[in-house]
Amino acid sequence: MTSTCDNELGASREQGPQALVALSQLALDRMEQGVCVYDADNRIVLVNQRYLSLFDMSDDVVHVGTSYREVLAHSAMRGNFPESEIDALYSARIAQIAGGKPFRTEQRLASGLVMSLELKPLPGGGWMTICDDVSRLARLEAELRVQTERSQHALSNMSHGLIMYDANSRVVVCNERFLKLYNLDPAIVRPGITHDAAIEHWLSRGNLPGVPADEFRSTRLEDVRDRKAKTLLVMRYDGRMVQAVSRFLPDGGWVTVHEDVTERLQYEETLRQQNFILDAALENMAHGLAFYDSDMRLRVCNTTYRTIYHLSQEETRPGTHLGELIERSMTNGAFASEYSPQQILEAARARIASRDSSPMRRRMSNDTVISVRYCALAEGGFVATYEDITEREHAVEELSEQYRRFDAALNNMSQGLCMLDSSLRVIVCNRRYIEMYGLSPDVVKPGVSMREIMEHSCELGIHPNTTAAKIYADYVERLREGEHTLHRHLSDGRIIKLNHKRMEHGGWVVTYEDVTERHKAQARVAHMARHDSLTDLPNRTLFREKMGEGLNQVAIAGGAMAVLCFDLDNFKTVNDRLGHAAGDRLLRWVAARLKENVGEHDTVARLGGDEFAVLQRGPQPQSAERLARRLVEIIGHPPPLESQAIHVGVSVGIAIAPDHGLDADELMKCADLALYQAKAKGRGAYQLFEPEMEEEARSRHALEHDLRGALESNQFHLVFQPQMRLDSSELTGFEALLRWKHPSRGFVSPAEFIPIAEENGLIVPIGEWVLRTACATAASWPDVTVAVNLSPVQFRSRGLVALVTSALAEAGLPPQRLELEVTETALLDDSEATIEILHQLRALGVRVSLDDFGVGYSSLSYLRKFPFDRIKIDRSFVGTLGESPESVAIVRTIASLGSVLGVETTAEGVETEEQLDFVRECGCTAVQGYYFGKPCPAAEVGRTIETLSAVRRVA
């Protein structure tokens, strides 16, 4: 079979040049490009089929001889471009051809094809155009361009920095992020720069590789040479951390991606710390903790969990099933259960499925109690907690017991108790509260409001003369003021004390106490605090209050008020003779007489002991003097006590306001001064204050002041008065008498200064001086005694026996030569103690005599209690022997008593021979007085002894 090509070759051999042309046409028609050749007149001389097909033109129109304009018109007609552009396109192409240089252009056809046109002028005139369909190439280029643009955009907008090197270690590309990341200069770091230059610039910008620069360079070169992928962590110029990851390309180059990982590193460090803390927390939890996945397999657990269930770390590997853990735990003896491991597992599965997180109690083999909770997680799986609640269980049991005790204590309290919430509703109350008010337990119970309780109590008639609304309003108002106490006075006379205390979290605790008896007792105490318990008269406190009120009235309204101060005479005698009970009856009798005889608005008070006072309004001083006279008369005749007649009286001092002042203290001082003067009169009298009394008091005070310095200034001295026996006229001794010679006052009478010394206690040191001086003086005498008087005050001070012992030892005086004289007054204060001291003195060998016998109150009782060596008859009886039959009788009686008792009796104050004869006749055994000699100084005692001895010889 002969091919078409062979036929055409044969034809060409036959036809010659024409065949050659046909053969050229055939070759043109088989070209991929379209070809069209024009002559100098712009008419086609050669065109191939590819040219016609590319532009979809007809060979009937476009053929040899067709002009270029006709070709354009036909192409436009075929829709390759708008017909309106024919002229402009023709002119432009002809002008370009006329330029004599080839040129290229593209033409996009209406069909979307893109044609590439190459126009070339021919040497002999004319030109040709070669056309090619470049639509696919254009599409590929467009796609490449788009891809390139996208790559460039992606590169520019990467969050990471990127730099690429070729096989020659030169930069191919780097993005803007890379440059900014390290603060690099884009004019330096650009395509073509070497790797070394890039590193040098990178270091110069203050970026730090973490190693020395030389080491860094050499390491990077080694990495490139070995083509070893590498991750580096470097520090940027500003301290931020960047991670660089290098990867090598098949062509020998490499790419390095740079990422700022500062936050990531910080986060990772934070996460590491949190994980560390979480692990520490997990391991240090008091509770056991375990996480399980949705298949009930263990993911993580802590040591406490393992300890509770006796599980080892090997037995609790992640992935171990809960059922297996239960079995191992039971096998290891952690706990025993009546249920199988499978049943326990199913129970756990049911709880997790129902999302029941309530606790389960599990008693372990070591008697601990574990609370187990399963908490399902939203993403699947669950958390189990295991808490040792043994102590809590014990605490709950103890708390329950405490609640039982609290309930018992609450309901057995002597006080009522009610707890109220912030809305004043009852939280709890006890039985005593309900019983105290007689309330109904059906009404008063938790939840009831205080308003309802008050309405209930008012219905019961508990609160007289008020309403529940008023009580509640007042109650709320008081609570607004804070914690307080109030008292409810109930209709039955009881008084209930309500004490309100705030609770820490709001509300109140109210206690209710029946204080009826306490109030009565307090009223009694208040009364007793202002009244005398024996007589029920106002005491000194209330008296001063009344006096202050009275003085205010006098100052404001005028008028006058008298203050009368009463002091019983001889009251101590009654106490000592008949006892304190009798004395108390006497005081009550006196109080009753005072109240009977004063006015309705006058005040009678007992100030203490046997001291009373009266405040009297009315015309003064007449009213006060009249009252004083009447009371002196009445009290001077008391009724018998203990079937015995008593002899008491009263002395009264009176001061008048405003005449003597409006100050309470000043007025009392005036009344006391008047009372002192009344007693000085001889008792059983009253005295109105006179201004001269203040002067006397001042004088007395001045004398007291001088007396305090007299002993130190050696102003005292002793004189000695002889004592004689009547039957033999023998000198038996001397009585030491104290004398005070003041530098300016001269001799001060003992009767004046001794009472003052006894009142202020100076008599103690003065008495000691007298005793020691008398003993020392008598030590040089012949065998005679020295008598020394003892004050009652000395018996009350400690150490009297020791003082006497010391004085005798210092003087070297035999005890039997010392005679101590004691007055009945010393025995009145505390007779038992005084008698005991006298016995101790007698045991030393000292003689004891009872001085001023007959002027006291109970002499005979003292004579029975103590065997005195001598009784001294007071000079007041001896001085009136010739005038008073009573004195004669008294002296005879005392002398006879002494004879019966075997006690010597000495008559004091014998000044005449008649008195001497009389006391001898009465039976006295000794005398003392001016008849035998006046008291003489110590220096004259020797001469007195000689004189009296001579008298005795003559006699």
C-alpha cells in the first residue's frame, strides 16, 4: 500500500518547481505555528492551514492574493476582535512593520485563546507573521505567577522568620519577619549574601547565640558541611528567646525557620511548675485521690490512696482496672466486705452512671472509716476521693453525745433560754423558759416569732397594763440599741431578768432568770447599806445624805436645822457587866426613844457604837435644846436589864445651820466639839456649840503638837511621893509621878496632857520612858519599892511584859521592888486579855495594885478575877471624909474588903492628921499624901528617906 506522502513525492519529481512549492506548502500546513507571508503590497503570498485554523478563518477568503486589511476584516467578522478596531489595528501593525524590525505581540481572541504573533520584515520587501497558540503557556504562566504571588504573600505573612540558602551557602530568600525578628538591615541581608556575612550581621545587631561567637560560627559551618538538621535556642537583642530549626534541601541548600518562643517557654515553665505543684499537692493530700478513664482504668493515683488500700506502686500502674484494684486490696487485707469485688464494682458503675457523688462509708480492717466518693467527669471517666473520716465519726458521736447533754442541760437549767434568729423567730428554747411564763409548748416552738409569743403571753394575762404590740415595739427598739438587759414585772409579782447577747452570725441568745428574791435581797442589802442593822435607823451614810439635802433646803428656802450628836455615858459598863446582848437591847431601847421624841420629818441615825444623831427642823436653837433636855431625862432612867438596874446617861452636842455653817463636815465638827464639852461637864448634859470651843480645840491641838516633841527634847522628868505603912509608920516605897515642864508653857498638868497622850498613842513611848527611868532610879535606893502607873493604852499595845522584863534587867532592879498600878479603865476595854497580861507580870515577881478603886463600875468582879497585891482608895473619898457620910461608908467598906481578901489598902490624898486618924480607924493598912511629904525629885529621895526614918524612930 502506497502512502499519501509517497504519492506527493512522486508528483514532485514529475512537476519540478511546482511540485517543490506544493511540497513547501505541505510542510507549512503540518507546522504547529500558523504562518502567513505578505508581499510588499501587503498581499498574501503564502499561508498555511494552521494560520487559518488558529483564527478560524475560511480559505475561501484568506488565500494567496488576499490583502492584509481583508484578512483583518475577515478575522473581525469571525469574532476574534471587535470590527471597530480594524482600522486602528491595521495602521498600528503597518507602522510597526515599516519600522523594519521584528516584534512580538499577543492577541486574546474572543474565544479565550491567546495567540502569540511574531511579525518579521523580509529582505526583499514584504513581511511574514508566525502565530502560535500560547493559551496553555499563558495559563501556566498565570498560574505560576499566582502561585509565586501566593508564596511571596505567605512568606511575607508568616508568623515565623524564614531564610533559605542555596548549595553555595548564599541567601536565596528571607522574609520580612526574619529581618524584623532580629532587627536586621534588609540592605545587607538580601539574596546573594553569604552565610558568613549573614551571621556576622546577625551578631552585630546584639543577638546572642548562647555560646561564644567563634564557637557559634564554627558549629554552624559544621552543621552545613554535615547537612545535619539542627534546632537552636538563641537570645534576641531584647532578651526574648527564639528557636531556630534548620532543614537541608535535596539540591544542597537549606532552610532555617525562626520562631519567637518566649511565651511558649514561659508557659512551659509555668506548666512545669504547676505540674510540680500539682504532683506535690497530690502526694501531700490528706485524702486519697485516683483518676479513672471511661473504661474504669486507673490513670493516676496518689500515695495516700495506695496506703489506704494496701496497694503497691506496681499494683497501681496506669491502665489497671478498678475491679482488679478492688480484688488486690481485699486480698492484701485492707478491708473485708460482705459483697464480692464484682458487686462493689457494679455498685460503683451504677453511681457513676447516675452521677451520684454522695459518699459511701467503708470500714477498713484497721478500724478506720473511709468515705468514698465517685465524681463523674464531663469528658468521660471519673475522679474518686478516699477520705479517712474516723476522727470525724468519733467527733460526730461525741457531738451527738454533747447534743444529748446540751439538751439535758438546756432543759434542766435554772434559767430560761431562748435563741432567736435575725428575724426574731425561735431557733430553740428550753423547758424552763416555757414554764417560767406558763406558756403553751404547742405555741412556743422553733419557727414561732417573738411577736406571736408576746401575743400569747398577753392573752394569758402575764403582762399587766400593756398590750403585745407595745411590748413588741419596745422590744425591737431595745434590740436596735444592741446587747442589753431588761426586767419584766409579771402580774403575779415576779420579776424576770432578760439578758440579750448577740450571736456571731446574727440573732440573739436570751436568758430568763427569776430575780424576784434577788431583788428583794438587793432591796434589803440596799436598805442595810444605808441603815444600821441593830436599830434599823439610818446609818452614817444615809445621815450624811439627809444632812446634805437639809442643808440645801436651808440654803435655798431659809429656816434652820439642828444637828444633835448623842453619846451614851457608862455604856461600856453595861456591856462588860451584862454582856453585849444586853448592850444591844439598851441601844435598841435608846433608838426607840429617839424616834418617839423627834418630829415626823426629823432624821434619827446611829453613827456607830453608842453614838446617835438627829437632824431637826424648826425654830432653833429652842427646838434642839428642848429635845436634848427631854432625851437626857428619858435616857437617864432606862429600864432594868437582866433583872439588874443600870446607870447610864447621855451627853448631847448641838450645832445649828446656818448659824454655825452650811457645810456638813463643818457642822458635824461643831456638834462634836459641843459634845466633847458636854462630856467635860460631867456627862448627862447637853451643850450648844459656841465659837470659843473651836479655840479650845485649837489650843488642845497645839498642846498635842508640843507633846509630840516633848520626849525627844527631854522635857519630862519624874517626881516621887512616899508611901507609908500605918501600923509601923514604916516607909514602904515611892510612887513615880510624871511631870512635864514646857519651855514656854511652864509646868503642864498631867490631868491636861495625859488624856491627850492616851488618845493619840503617845502614852506608849512616854510610858516606856517612865518605866525605864523609874526602875533605873530605884535601883540606887535602899530596899523600898517604886510604883509606876500603867495606862490602858499600854495594855492594848504589844510587848508590855517584854518591856517590863527589859526595864528590870537594864536597871538591875529585883522584880519584887517594882509595883505596877492599874486603873479599872484598863480592865474595861478587854478584861480577859488584860487579866492574862497581869498574870504574866505577876509571874515575873512584880507586884500589881488596883488604882483609883471605887470610882469605876465593876470593881468587885475584877477583884474576883485577879488577886491584886494592893487596893488604892481614890483621893476623892479621903478628901470628903468629914463632909460625906457616903465617903465614910465607902472607905470603911473598901478597907474591910481588903482585910477579908488579905489585900493591902492604901488611902490616897491624906493631907491632915484627922484624915490620917480616920483612915487608920477605918482599917486601911497604908497611906500616901502631902501629910508625909510632897512628891520630890529623884535627887531628894535620899533625904526624904532619912527624914521619914527619923520620924519613925521618934514615933
